[in-house]
Amino acid sequence: MRFAYVFCMCVISLLALSEPSAAAPVNLAPNSQWEVWSAVGFGAQQNPQGTGPEAPIASSGYKGGRTATFAVSTTGNLSVGDLVTVSGARVDSALTLMPMRVTALVADTSITVRVPLGRLPNDATNTASTILPVGIGSSWYTLNGTGDGPDGWARFPTGAANGPILWREFGRGAHAVNMPAAVAPYALLGARLQQSGDTYVYTDQSANVSRYAGMTISFGIYTMQKIKGGANTFRIYFNDSVNGITHCNQSAAAVGTWSWTECSYTVPANAAFVHAGIDLNGVTGDTYYLCDPVLTIGSSIGGVQNYLKPPNEVLIPKVHLTPLGPWDGATGSGTITFPTTTAVKGNAGSWYGFYHDPFAETGGQVAPTVAQIWGQLEGIDSGAVQVGTGRVRGMMWYNRSSDTPPGHSGSFLPQYVANVKSFTNMDMPLNQADRTYDLRGTGIFQTGVAGDVWTNVALEYDVFLLN
């Protein structure tokens, strides 16, 4: 699905950039809260130390519904808002389709998840299953040699065996010890070294090299080393086609202490590329947490208090994203079946809908803090066209339930003719009013006909508004 986004681009062109405060430099670091990871998949989430994956959790059975509750004897390090996968020989397929967001838990008793697509799994009170905490990056890197990190960022070395393992750290529950004060949720990057010596996490600014040519730039980042097995710690570095790699001073921060590190550098006027980032030059097994990177023109940033998330930042991902499950037009024949009850409804009132959760349905590639997505949607509805009922068949977007106004509508994909493919550009504002960990970043797809079925459905995300 590749169409021009005339409507989308018009909307983006109307976004006025706010001026930063007088004390804060303009931050040119892309995706600086690691909100979109379009070229990276998900794996078992790392433990609070960052030394390996969280342990799977055994469940003796579950009770199904639009949310499903699993009986457990331990909830491990899970918190509301985390992502999990469920597996088991007799577990209903509605629960094994994709990662799901934890919406509630009772410590060491039960874990409740939101079932995707409004599906209703069969109750299976005596069906054993395994619940695995998952997150973006993390154990996925042990099998993938990509150099990609969060969009706009890269890692080196790139191999699966020796490249650094990166992941989004949730910073809740047992993981809260890793979260510094005044850092937004989902904005913490974990890193573990798989080799000793220089390991780089950086932003490649080669596409913008003319912006920096001959100018002094500064890069800074807030860092905490969690595990330190050798003498070295971490340091800022720059790399360009003329001077190669230039290191700044080694950090002297103690283990477990958050510290701001920054350094300035003059980019050669004839540089063909320029990188800026952090060199984690510890030993194999060392772990780090990183947040609030700043790249700016000038000789000083002034500390983490001058970190500024770029306002109205629009991100075009490295690759377009398609949610998991039937959204790709192939899995499950690309079939979306709407519920027959109105338990979840958008602002149109008592119609039939289900929650769409980009965070869960991409395995964490899209953080719940993303404000809006533009993309494309297509599908076929073979049902009888509604005439004069006021209840059209469609896939209509709302960011919140009508029970909790105010809300915003987005794009509607209507059925015009039975058995004919419908297409639309999608404008999807995401729920940022309910900042609870179970609802933030979700939206609602809705139709006017109970049990409405769409086939050959394909949804893709092509542009993101980060705040």
C-alpha cells in the first residue's frame, strides 16, 4: 500500500514548532526518548540488573473475556502496562496472536491482560500456560545482527554475538530503581555489552552533514552504569570522514550513580558524514541505562536540566510498521471481526468496537507516549450495504471512549460497495488524556453493525507525531 499522503502532509505542515526555553539549547537528537523502533523486533524483557531475560511465569489457568485473567503463584517483576506473550498447547489462539498489555495484577495471584481485537477467548480454567514478559529489542538482539537501535540511532558492533543488546526499560515496580527523577515513562534505554572495549550507541547525522559543516556541536547524555566489571566506564565520542573517531574524557561516575556527560566538537567543513554518541567502553557483561540525549549546535549544553524533547517532532520511520496479527493482509486471512456488544465504544455512541493498542500490537515498537500516527488502511467488507439505517459498516477511528470525553475522531474506512476493496489514508490520534499505564497510547476501531467482518485487511503506520 503506497499512496501519497496529501491529507497527512497537510496536517503536518500546520504543526507550529514551539520555541525552546532560553536556558535550553535546541535539541537536534532524533527520537530522543526512544519512542519508535521500526527496524527492531521484540524479545524476552531484561531483568532489573540488565543481565538477562526475566523469568517466564507459569499459570494454571485463565478466565477469558475482553480482558483475560491468569491465575499465577508469582507475578515476578511485572507491573501494569508491561507487555507479555502467552503460550501453551491448549491456550485459545486469541491469546497467542501477539503481545498483550497488562491491565491489572494482584501480586502473586493473578495477571490480567487486554485481549487483542476485541476477541473473546474460551474460558480455560484448568489450561496451563506460560506468560513471558517481553519488550522491544532485548533478547531479540541475540539472534539478529542488525546495527539498528531506536529510529535515528544505531549500535556498533552490529553482530548478534558481539553487538550491544539494547532495550526499552520500563522503570516500574522492581525496575523503578533504574529510573532517575523527572524522566518520562518509556524514555529509558538499557544496554548490555557483549564484548570488552569500545561499543558505540550513536546518532548518524550524515543526511544533515551540511547543517554542521565547520560548526561546533555538542552532545550530551544522562547515563548510569549498573554493572561495572573493569576499569573503564563510558565517554562521549564523535566520528567524521576527516578526523575519524574522537573520544572525550572518560566518565568518573560511580556505579549506580546517574551522571550527565557532555562534550563539544568542531565538525570539519568538508566532512562527508558525522556521528555523535556514547562509547560504552567497559567489559563483557557491563550494563548501562541511558536517557535524555541532546545534540545541539554550540559549545555547551549545560546539564541534564537543559534536556528538551523537541516539540511537535514528526518522525518518518526507517521502515513502515505493520501491527502483528491479521493487520498485514495475510495472517489469519487478514480478517478483522468486530464484537457483537458495545462494551467498547468510540465517540459515535453505542456502536461496536475494540481497543487498538499500537504499543502491544507492535511488540513495543511504538511507545504509548506517541501522540498520533498517520498511515494507510484497506479491507473488504462483504456484508450487505446499509441503506437508510444510519449504521454504516466501516472501520472508524476514535482515540477515546464516549464515556470519557473529550475525545477525538480520526479517519473512517467506510464500506461503499459490498465485496469491493476500500482504501483510506489513516489519521489516528492516540489517547494521551488517560495517562494510566493500561490505556495511554490506545485508540478504538468502531463499526455500526454488530459482528461486522472485514477481510484482506492491511494497516500500516508511516508517520509519527512524538508529542
